[in-house]
Amino acid sequence: MNADLLSLVPKVDFSRRGFMATSLITGFTVAAGPVMGQTAIKTDATGLKDGEVDIPVKGGMMKAYRAQPAGAGPFPTILVVQEIFGVHEYIKDTCRRFAKLGYQAIASDLYARQGDMSKVTDMQGAIAVAGKVPDAQVMADLDATAAWAAKNGGNPNRLGITGFCWGGRITWLYAAHNPKVKAGVAWYGRLVGQASELTPKHPIDIVKDLKAPVLGLYGAADQGIPVASVEQMKAALEAAKRFNTFYVYPDTPHAFHADYRPSYRKAEAEDAWQKAVGFFKVHLG
């Protein structure tokens, strides 16, 4: 993390916090509401090496889901950052989708110290857990994930990151934090907001620190992320002479890629997925 950002983060000793989550969510989260089984994409693991892994981090071992081709590698690596609901079947399936394309994809349980998302049953509970997670902890845990990946079939010189909702914001921050990141794809992540002790800066505040290009995928009908904030981010990127690519889909809500939720928009999700895949192909190979 750059010095200016780090100086604003409180001295939270997350290295001594016990891990509340000992395994990942099985199936889909119930916190998001009814699961739309008829639209949920199911990617099989044929030809893949996949499953839960343990990643050493400060204070213990963090669970993660890893999927990659069955060969020896090394493979370009994509860190997949969870929605507000944690690492559940939708996030795992997204990892398998990337693995089918030749990537090593890893989704770490970034809430493991603050809560067990398998026991959270509603949106309010998910927000409560997410609200306890310091950005500094997330950056460190992603660093540990990238380091583990490099030792377990990943190519450290071809590192990307993508995230959804809560993870979309983290994608922007991590692209400013880690100079090894070559590309990021942020799905409807918050861009502006009030600073707090745990979240001292937001994407618009770290534009000048971005070390890799980030593709932003957003919906014009997102009730939580107004188009005006996207335009504000675009202007900041332009002023800082940083890579500036956004796709804002008309009449499209938040979480339009989440195929297990009523917010899913098939046409927009498929188009955005192809744009994400193309973006990573250009920047990661």
C-alpha cells in the first residue's frame, strides 16, 4: 500500500484476530435472497484442478477457492474478489470460468477474521460483517494470495484482479496498491464515498496511484452507484492521464452479472464478460 494511504489506516492488529470462518460457503449464499436456479450458470470442473486451499496470512490460515487448468503451468493468475456475500457458489463458478480459459483463478475469504458468512442469512448481516473489514487487511490478504499463487502454478508476472460489488471497489484499490498487477476488471464497485478509519480512501482518491489499467463495468440503473459518480471517476482518470475505459449499460441494475439473483441481465452480463475476457487477454496474455 502506498505511504499516503497506509498512514490513514488505523493500527488494527488483524494479525492477532482469530479466524471466525473455517470453511467456505457451500452452495449459494442465502443472504442475497431467493436463488434463481434457472439462470445460474454451472461450470463443471472437467480438465481443472479446483477446490479449497489454505493460504498463510497474518494470524493463521485463510481459506480460498482455487481453480486452474490441470497442467503444470505456470498460468496467468486472476484474483477474484467476492461480492459483499463472501465466497459462495457464484464466485467459485466464476473462478472455474476463468480456469477454463487457461487462467489460475483464486477467491480468498477476505471476511474470515470478521465473520462466518455461511451463518449470515440477510443483507443487513452481510453489511454488518463487511463494515468491520479494514482495507489494509484486505490488501495484505490479497498480497498473501498472490504470493501463494506464484508458488502453486501461477505466473507472478501475469497477475490480474477482478471483483464484484464490494470486490469491485477493492479491485480499484488493489490496482493502486500492488505494482505487479497488470490489469483489473471492476464490476459495479463503489467509486466515491466518505472516508472512515477502516476505509480511508476510495477509488477516486487513488487515481494517481493506479499502477495498472482497470476496466469498469457498471449499470446506469444502479441505485447505489449513480452514473454521476462514474462520470466523476472518468474525469479524474482523464485529468491524471490514466487508462480510462468504462462500459455503462443502459437500464441495467446493480449486480447484473450475478446470474443467481433477480438482478441478472443475461445480454448485458454476457457482453460484459466478453469485454472482461478480452481485456485480460490483452494485458495478461
